[in-house]
Amino acid sequence: MSRKIETIIQIVGWFLKLNNGSMNYTKLIKLMYIADKRALRDYNYSISNDDIVSMKNGPVLSNTYDLIKHTGDNAEIQGLNEWNKYFVKTGYELAFKENIEDEINNILSDDVLWLSDADIEIIEEVYNQYKDHTYSAMIDLIHDELLFPEVKWKQAEIYSTSIPMDFITLMKSLNKSDDTIREFLHMSGRSITDD
């Protein structure tokens, strides 16, 4: 399993743990996006390093969405077998599988955790800030063009498709310098043409 997928599983695990083991997955994806954006703002890196697209309901972390969408399936998606060990989806709710507390504690333990203390702090801050928001309130928040000018949800709605979001535009919306952006792209394994 790749580090990216393992990290995504751990991020989702932290958010679900904070929310008593389950959460609307639209809200979860928005929280993850906000956490990534905050990490980019504060530390010049993405916690998930997931690819991002704009859809009519706002930004979507692509690999995370694919894993959630295919929870319980046998689809050939990278990391799905590992993902399915921990999570179950019922309607729009993603939850930990029942009776696997030891496994959950293991993937969130310091011994295997890819998340830094700063990552966990951001996840907890974002969760605490928005824990009382419904999924529709999260969509409304993400549609705020003053807070999220990089999100191209209107174009995605008009064209009924997803629109790739580039990290260059996202980082420029955070007033990052060209040097900082180049360093992020290099450190995250992305090229300027990826974005």
C-alpha cells in the first residue's frame, strides 16, 4: 500500500474518531480539504497530498472520493482492499466497521502514523471549528468565494463535470511566493505540468 493511501486512511480515521466513529462523507471530504488548505497556508505542504478537483458541491479529494465511493466494492482502485478493512458506507455516511477497535487504534498509533503532531493539531482544529456544521452548511461554506476563491464549483456545475484544481492556483490564493510553490511541487512529487 502506498504512503498516500495509508495517510488518507489515517486522516479519515482521525476525523471519524473525533466524530464518534461516523460522518457524512460530503462533510468529511470538505473538512479534509480545509485541513489540507490550512497545512498549505501554515506549513507549505498538503497533509493528504491527494489530487483535488472542483465539483458543483465544491472541492473533492480525488483518491479519497474514489475510496469512499467504492467502499465495500471489489473495484480495482489502489488501496481499496486496505480501505475496506476499516470502513463501511451506508448511504452518505462513512463509519468504522464494527468490532475493530484494536485495528483502528493500531492504524492511529504513533508506531505507524504518517501524520505529524502539527497534522493532527490541524485536523482537530478544523474538526472543532466545523463539527456542528451539516454537510449542506459545509457546501455553502466552500462556495464562499472570499474564503475559497480557488474553487471552481460554478464552472463544474455549468459543465456538469469535475474540473482539476491545481496546487499553483491554490497556493497563490494563499499568497505563496513562486519559490515556495516550486519547492512544494518538488517536495510533493508534482511537476508544474501536473498543475
